[in-house]
Amino acid sequence: MAPVELRQLRYFVAVAEELNFGRAAERLLIAGPSLSQQIKALERDLGVRLFDRDRRRVSLTPAGAALLPHTRALLDRADDLKRRAGRLSGSQAVRLGYVNWLPPDLMSRTAAVAQVHIDAWVAPSHTQAARVADGSLDLAVCWARTEDLRRLGLRARLIGADRLYAVSRGGDSGDVPEVTARDTDVLIDDDLTAWASWNAYGEELARTTGARTVRISDGAITGPAFFDHVRRCTRPVVNSPKGQTSPLPPDLVRREIVAPKVYWTWSLVRREHEDRAGVLAVVDALCENVGELGIHAPDAWLPADDPYALRG
């Protein structure tokens, strides 16, 4: 079968709606004989007759009537594709910042709605939220409290969640027991420039679950130095959502935290009065069908001021 052009399909729809080649030609701004030739070419390429025609009337054949709704749907999709491409070519890129985590399929999910530029400056949650507020970014994936959103004039949608775990020294047996939240340590760093969000989260975790805070000043919330703190602590240490870039050393083990299960949420934040279609389309593309991710389970824990915490 020869390839069919969209132009020919538009001619088919026009003739089917007018049931008159002369009126259809006027509507399409082409000559009548040319339109007739194009319809004949389309029928030849498709291998079916679309119209019965004589000197007095034009009517759709059963095949033409069956193909008409599918042709209209195909043309609608082509028009929609053209509109989306027009928005992409005529709009500025949506600037998106992040802390350390992004959806792995971010680009494929947003490709049809906007050009997304991933900002190269990886910064802490509170910094990225502030950059959205001051216009340096359009969107950011970060952790934010309701208080932060209100103060900065931002809105948030849930885009992801991490269940946190603890790390401890390994035992002689292969069994790695769970640990209750109250029996863990939480590292709190003196550097508020880098760790303000984690510190606020960790301190509330300790207040509400009975976990113990351990003050540090070396930035070892993550990285190889974190493992050294684990070795020095007598209790399992909560691993931050920034995780580790290297596997656990052989003398350390991962332990699931229970009673409660501890969650950290990732928000996609934008300015409260953002009205640009591209930005809003990216938010919808990334946050639709995210689900609850376990954060509303009866044994789940979130900070009281987390935007997604259930409030009685």
C-alpha cells in the first residue's frame, strides 16, 4: 500500500461532509478537478472505493462510512501534535531544580508538553524552594513543609517518597533484625546552610518517636564519613534520603525501621500564582497517577507539617 498523505485525508473528510465535490473544493480552496483526482488517488492507495458518484449525487460507500470516524480521529491527533509542537517551539524552557532525586523517566513524561531544562546547581531543599520563590527556577523537586510553602508563596504536589532505613554494625549471624524508630540515632549537623531541611526533619523524628539525636559538625549526613559515625554510634543510625553513592561496607548492614515506618516525601513545588501553560503541564505530567506511595499506611510516619500528612 502506498503512503497516504494527511492532505488527502482532509480532502476525504471535506467531501464526506459536503457530499458535493464543488462545495468541498471551494471549502478547501482548490480546483474541483484536482480534488477529484486526489480522491481517486486516495481510493487507489487505500484499495477501497470511498464514494459512489454520478452526475447528480455523491454518497459514501459502506467502506467510506466505516473509515470516516477513524480518519477524523487521526486528523485530530495530527492537529494536537502540531499544537503541542508549536507550544514547544515558541515557549521558553521550564527550569527545574532538584536536590538529589528525580523521576527516572522525567524527560519522556514531559517531552510532549514542554522543554525541560534540568538546572545544574544541585542544592539543598530549602535553597531550591527559595529559588522557585524568587524566580530563579520554575519548579523544584525538594522536601518542603506546609509552613515553608505558605511563607514562600509556593504550592506543592507529591512526586515521590522514600522509606528511610537505618545502618548499623553487622552481627556474626546473617540475620538482620528490624529496628524500632525509638531505638535509632539521627545525625544532626551544625551546618545549617547544607542541612537545614534534614535537621528540621530529624529533630521532629526524634521528638515524636523517641529516637536520639547525635550532633555532628563534619557534614557526614551522607558520604563515607557517615559510615564512620555509624561505627562510633552504639545504635543504628537513620540513613538520610540523599542515600549513599557507594555500597555499604562489609562490616555494616541495612536495617528496616518499624513502629513506625519512617517516610520522607519529595514535592514538586511551583509558585502559587504560576499560570504559564508549560509549567503547569509539566507538573501534571510528573504528578498524575503518583499514588500514596505508602505514606498514608496506618504504621507510616511523616512530620506533622508535611504537606501530605493526614490531619485528624
